[in-house]
Amino acid sequence: MVATIRYGVVGTGMMGVEHIRNLAILPGAEIVAIADPVATSIDWATEALGDRADGVARFDSVEAFAKRADVDAIVIASPNNTHRDVLEQLFAMDAAILCEKPLATTIDDARWIVERAAAHVRPFWTGMEYRFMPPAAAFIEQVQAGRVGRLQMLAIREHRFPFLPKVGDWNRLARNTGGTMVEKCCHFFDLMRLIVGSEAVRVHCSGAMDVNHLDELYDGERPDIIDNSYTTVDFANGVRAMLDLSMFADGAENQEEMSATGDAARLDVLIPAGELVYSPRVGFLNPKAVERSHVSVDPAARAAGSHEGATYYQHAAFAAAVRGEGPVQVTAEDGLRAVAIGTAAEISAREHRVVTMAELGV
């Protein structure tokens, strides 16, 4: 494989620019083409490229990019509801693909992508940055190594800021995003599957839009995206998991917290603090034996994006897969499964009932 990977970035809004900044510090990466139909987004990408912008091909459509871009790998960071249409053009190219989460906004579109990815000669990778946050990765490694004993309960909390403005305000409507439980929470459902090592069988979500976006109108239409929820997921191996989401808690000290409880101990991770807290069982009234450790994040990787360095570390793993030096760690099938759990949560919240994965055919 070539020493330098030539990248194209399709979709150069906020997340596309984050990818550009991370590729700029990744050894052996060169951005040679960008594509976006919105001139402002192309300008953002050009600014992010800085003195590397000279010679980068610019396209105002995916069709033109697919016909003329000469790349080894493509990063797709276009709006969620465009992923299938974009991929219909790009699967014809002889290039590896990293498609941002969620893989699609519907299960049917996600299935189509899984089928096409299986037939694609080059690696296909679903962008799930949260796996690659160094504290989260250390937490996952320790749980999978058995540090808590037999895992029985997994709790994930994200208390954060509201959805940010996006080009054309596309992320204010569930039909464009798949809904909050797909758009935002696919990250956490992906983490649940990875940590638990099993597939979801039933989902219950209690959620609503209670605080954010209540007075907003877009072409006369009100936003319909959940801003807080509790979701429980039962897995086939008997483990149960919970997600606690609030998108109006931006004052919280830690944005993400995860707790894995097994028959021998509990392990917590706090992000961005980077703390791992290990609490073995000690019996009633015995002294606690809590151990704390810290997981560092490379400052350059942290500065290049808003995901605690995860975008950089994911790109390093993706580049290894492109070169044939490592596996695809997040497959299209992983993307489908996360979308399916998110879809079940959206249905559950709207219809106030438990949703089984069997009824969704997943």
C-alpha cells in the first residue's frame, strides 16, 4: 500500500472540518479533494486546510467528486439523511470509506449500506468516535478483560449542551436526523453492544423535548427532537444497560460517565476528567478499597476536535485498515445495529411502550 493516503472529504460542515483538522496531524495523510454543495462550507474547509489548501480539488456535488476525485480514502460527513444517496455515488469508486454516524436514518437504508459495503473491495468503516476516546477505550479494555468479574449492569450518562446550529438547520427535525436517539445516541448503543458483547432484544425509552428549541420555527415547522431521556436495553446474554441523556446540562463537570458493574467490582470512567475509578466488592461495613487512575489524551489530538482526541485515534485505526495493517474495527453491520436500537428507542418514546428488536426485524 502507498505510504501516503490521499483523502477526500465529502461534507465540510462542522464535523467535516473536524476530520480535516485531525487528518492534518495524522502521519501519512494528505487531503486532496473536498466536496460540499454549500459554498460557505467549502470556505470553512479551505480555512481549516490553511497553507495545505493549494492544489486541493473542490467540488460542489458528490457526482462531480465521484467522477473526478483521485483518492485512496473518503470521509463522509454530510447530513445523516444524505448518506445513502452519497454512498450510491461513492461505492463505485476504488477507495476506502469512513462514513460518519449514524450510518443512516432508517433501518432499511442502513441494511442497503451493509449489503453494498459487503460487496465493496476496499474497507468500509462506520464513524463511531466515542469508542476511541482514550479513557473510554481503557474502560472498555478493562471490562472486557474481566476486571469487574461477570458484567451484569452497564450505565452510561451523557449530560451535555443542546444540539449546535448546522448548515440549513437540518438537525432540528427528526426526519433528517433519524431522531435524537439515532443521531446522538447511536454512539452509546454502539458502546453498549461492544462492552456487553451481545445483541439487544428489547428497548424501553422514556423521553421528550422539554427544554430546548421550544420557541424555534424552521419554515413554519417546530423541531421534534428529544432533548432528555432514560433508555434501558436488555441484551440476549442477560446483561441490562441504561442510558441517561440530558441535552440541557452543559454545566456538568463531566459530559460522559460510564459505570460497569459485575459480580466482583464496579468500574467507572469520567470524561473529560479522564478518571478511572475501580471499586471492588468488600462486604458489609468493611473498608472501601477504591483505586483511581488517570488516562491522558494527547494535547494535539484533543485540540484538533471536540471529542477528546477520539477523532484522531479513530483515523489512526482507519488508516491502518486502509493500508491493510489492521482490521476494520467498526463495520457497517455495527452501524446498522446502533441505528436499529436508536430506532427502537424513538418508537418506544413516542408510543410509550417496550419495543422488541424482533419486531423491527433486527
